[in-house]
Amino acid sequence: MKINKHILIKTGLVILLVIYLTALYSSDNARNIPMDQIAQSMEKDQAIIALNKETRADLKRYYQTEERDIDGFFFYKASSPMAVEEICIMKAKDRAQAQILLENAQAHLSSQKNVFEGYGTDQMALLNNAAVGKKGNYVYYMCGADAHSWQHAFLSLI
């Protein structure tokens, strides 16, 4: 009887561990949605389309990323160099590349903070509330008054 209790407790703990590890592993998974579909959905937001659509040259300039090295991108940025509003979503070919893209996005945020530190109080407030992250093979950088709603809309797509 005593042995059965120990086996039952150990079995229960193993089951909980498996459930926890499964939830942890699957929390970073994302559906494989084409970038065209993501763009179409995100462009319904008037605040996004009020920004300038950026090119692959801008992607390389701001994120040190070549378009040919990734599976697609969605990039809009404010036209004024004094504005920090920006949304960039990049789809990596694999998780290792997604980690590199995330580091590039974090470096871009850090660079923006260095530029505006000390004199751009409105911009610094937006930068301090920017959303930068990775989900599956997708990496996102979102900065602006609507950054968290953009993040929610994007994450609900994938």
C-alpha cells in the first residue's frame, strides 16, 4: 500500500512535468501565415497606413537584414526622422535566424533610445513602451501610441 502511494505520487509528478514542458515548448509556436496575409490584415489599421511603407534597403539599414535571407517582411515607419513610430514584422526561415533577427530588433530599439535620450521626451515615452519580441519564426518591432494593439492584432493572427 505504501509503495503504491509513492508510485502514484511519482507518476502524478511526471505527468505534471510533461504537461508543463509541453505548454512551455508550444508557447513559442506560431502558425505559418504568409506575409501577404499578415500585411493585408495589419494594413486595415489606419495608424499603420498613415506611416510610410519601407523598402528592402530600409530593412537592411535599420535591421541589418537582407530580404533574400528571410521569408518576408512588413515594414512601415514614420516619414519624419524625428518620429519613432514604426512597425516591422519579419519572418525568419528558421528559429536560429529568428533569434538573430530578434537581437537586431533589440539593437535597433537600443539605438533609437540612444538617439532620442535627453531631448525627445515624447519619443522616449514611445520607445520605452515599444513591443519587441519573437513568436515562432516571426520577429516584431512595434513602436508608437498603438504599439500594443498592433502587437495584439499580430499575435492573434499567428
